[in-house]
Amino acid sequence: MTTVFIAGSINIKNLDPKVKERINNIVASDFEVVVGDAGGADTSIQEYLLSLERSKTTVFCSGSAPRNNLGQWPARTVDSKHSKGSRAFFTEKDVVMAEAADYGLMIWDAKSTGTLSNVIELLSRKKKSLVFVNKEKEFKVVGDVSQLEELIAFMSDHAKQKANEKIRLFDRISLLKHDQAELSF
């Protein structure tokens, strides 16, 4: 069974019709969906899945219970050794979702480090993401490092610097390039 990790930037509250169309395709294909429990895009994704009467959905959360589970779907709790409420605390569930998924559908504002980190987590596991760049209203496939670099070209210099501070963006890209180079020999 194919599983799709659907996530997005916390400040995206409304799903673009193009994103809804992709979610419709996922549901019509009878794929499993994994989604987080945050506000913003996660909640909007849950609302849309609920409107489709979507049952093959699992909500992932860090800690003991989801913050949001609009469809009362099965929940998968991820224990975290990090301080409750910290970036690392919530990132652990994202890593587990990247492991569980075959593909990602990400809705990105061209600055959210959480969504970008999800794309990198999937890529590091040799899994593709389809990223909707919200401000451009277009999709970008990220299945290799060069496509990731094309994606981050949408970021402002300030956003890239923030991403580097928060998620070590440039180190992670270097590591992916190194891993990709090793595969070519």
C-alpha cells in the first residue's frame, strides 16, 4: 500500500485548489495518508480530508495525544526525549512520518523550515516529494539534490540564512550531495 506524507507550512491556512486536486487524486487512488497534528496546513489538510470522508488517514503527534485530529482518525504518538514544545520535540514525529511514507506532498511558503526539513528527510531516504510553492502557485518535484537546490532558490537570502541556523540547511545539502556522489560509483 502506498503511503503519502502530506504536510505544510504552519502559516498556510487555506489550501490552493491545485493542492486539493492532488489530495483528491491521492484519495481516489486509495493511498494511505499520514498527516501531522499542528495548526495551519496540517489542520487545513485534515479539514479537507474530513470533507472527503477520508478514512485511510493516520494523525501523527509528538507526546501523548494529538493537538488536532478533526476526523478522529487513528493517532500514532511518537515519544520524544526532547523538551516538550521545542522544535526537536515536534521534529521527531516528522522523521517518523518520513520513514512511514513512500512519497511526500508538501505545501510550502518558501520559508518554513519545518516543511523544508520534511522534504530533506524524505530525500535522505531516497523518497520523492511534490512540493507546492504557495507564492508561485506551482508544483516542484524534489527527488534529488539538484531539484532540492532549485526549490530553495525560491527562498529569500534571509530565509535561507534562518533555515541554515534552524536546520543546518547547507550542511544537510552537502551531506546529501556526498551520499549521492557515493551512489554514482
